[in-house]
Amino acid sequence: MIYRNATIVNGTGAAPRTADLRTEGDRIVKIGHNLTGDEVLDCTGKVLTPGFVDIHIHGCVNMDTCDGSAEAIEKMSAHLAACGVTAFCPTTMTVSDEEIRRAVRTAGAAVGREMPGAQVLGVNMEGPFISPSRKGAQKEEYVRDPDFDAFSSYWEESGRTIKLVDIAPERPHTQEFLRGARELCTVSIAHTDADYDQAMWAFRHGVTHATHLFNAMPGLTHRAPGVVGAVFDSEHVTAELICDGFHLHPATLRIVFRQLGASRICVISDSMRAAGMPDGVSELGGQTVYVKHGEARLKDGTIAGSTTNLLKEVQNLVSWGIPIEQAVEAATQTPCREVKEDACRGSLEPGKRADLLVLDAGTLHLDRTVVGGRTVYEA
């Protein structure tokens, strides 16, 4: 396939440029001008980007990773393709041991399998090794102190497909946990009451990622910089951002993009089963959630995941003043690097997978989603 005369935003942070792109099978083979081929798609007035990669997503369309069913993963996959997502990490919650095992086993079994839309890269474990004081919408009765033996068991249960695991580093047994877990996957600070010094200690001992920055952690103040300040001070740490306008103010997002740069930011949805559904009553991690105007909260007012998706978030970021090349990099190449998938996907370069999106140049509305050279969604 030749994608002719597209504005290419390649995911590396490079400025947009007009060119043709050719794919053969599931790979990108050439980017240039006046390319020839049997099948041509005129992309005049269109933007071509890598497919978005959501490494933190619990659910959508009334399905959840913790349902522990292949049907849930497949329905999430199909819906995500219509939202510009070509790969994702199904994400667990702080639920019972049995539910975690079923969820990681089922999600892990989907890795490498052909899906109706977005492909499964691996599992993200958000909990149970978090702080009860910063549990957010996680269920406190299942919160546990860091336990590497337990995590190692989950790792095996998943078929060794866990890509990310969260930890509150101020909790007991953290050092032992990090010594083992950092050798298996990316370790993230999350749902934590850690202060600046505790966070900096964690960043020196194997934590390289921060889950939904600002949320479920102490805020940044002039005398207590906390986890956020520690992230700003640690060049090897990458932060997740939920860019739905509820979790973070647009000005905060602009500040973080200026401070960290897109190469240290992962746009995530953190979406729950209410995503892609009408407002009303839903569920997250065994707790009732109330969705009004797209905003999800528990009965006590605690914000509970999101109902957004990466396409909406990239559109938001661009409308709030983030250059499109930065917004796209934070939704493609950076998350791929964080889960060690950047060698084969996350940017539009010869040799990489033909996972790409065709967007309207004026509105950034989605026209087409391509996964491995195969069109899986068309508006």
C-alpha cells in the first residue's frame, strides 16, 4: 500500500513533513516521494501517525481486564481500534488474589495472538502493592505490602508477560521487591504517600516510571516537592499523564510537557469499563462508579479512572497548545519504549510494524486504523 502525499508525524518528535509511505505485508518499507505501488491511498489533507499505544487501560465498552475473560480482551481490542489504539497493556486492579491470577493469565494468553483490533503487548499490574492512604479507587481490603515472591508468582501465571508493576516505595520490604522486580519488567511508583527523599531513593534503586503523575500521590509544593518534584529531578524517570481535562488542568499538562519533554511522557487513558458507554452507574475494581458528563467518581467523590481514550487525549493536547509532534510521541514511541516494544513499533520508520493511523489534518478525527498492514477500522 502507498499512502500518498500524507503529512507524516512519525512519533519520534520530528517536525511533520509531507511524503509518501509504502507498506508491504505487516511492515513499513519506505518513506519518500513519488513512490509507486499497485494500491494507492490519497492522503492529501491527512495526517499519518503511528498507531497509539495505551499501556495503562483497565477496560471499556462494559468490559474490564479483571473480568478475566478472553471475550473482554477481544471486545476491548475491537473498540480501541476505533479510538486509534493499535496496541495496549490490559491493566489489573487491587482485587483478590484469585481475580489477579485469572486476569494476568487471560491477558497474558492474548499476547502475540491475532486480535480483532489493537494487539495485546503484555500486562500492567496496578496494585496490589500500594499505599492504603493513597488507594484512590482501589479496594483497601486487597492492598498488600510489596512482596516479590507473590509478584514472581503472578509473573509466571501471566506467562512472563507482565510489562509494568506498581509499587508504593515507602511500604515495608520495598528493597527486596525492587531487587527482583526490576530485572523482570518496568517498575512504577504509584498510589503512594512517599515524600521527595523516599521517591528519589526508589528512583536510584530500580523505579523508572511514575503512574498517572499528580494523581494518588502528594502534591508538589514549594517546601515539599514530593513524588512530582522527584520525577522532575530524575532524568531517567518517565511519567504517565491522563489528558482528559478532569485529572489534570490543561496548564498543568503544558508545564509538564515543558519540564519533561515528550520523550519522558506517556499519555495513558486509565479508562474503565464505562469508556465507550453512556453516562450512568458503572463498576471499577468491585466498587460502584457514577459517570456524569464523562467524569467517573465513587460515591464519596473520589475520581475513579476515566472514560477517555488516547485519540481524544491527543486531540485535547493539540487544542491546549502542545505541538502535534510532541503529543503523538507521548502516545506512541515513549510508551513503547517503557514496555520495551520500541524496536518494532511506536514510530513510522522502515522496518517497523505497519501500525498506523490516518487522521483528518484539520480536526484530527480518525479516518482509518491499520494494524500490521491490515485495516481494522475505517470511518
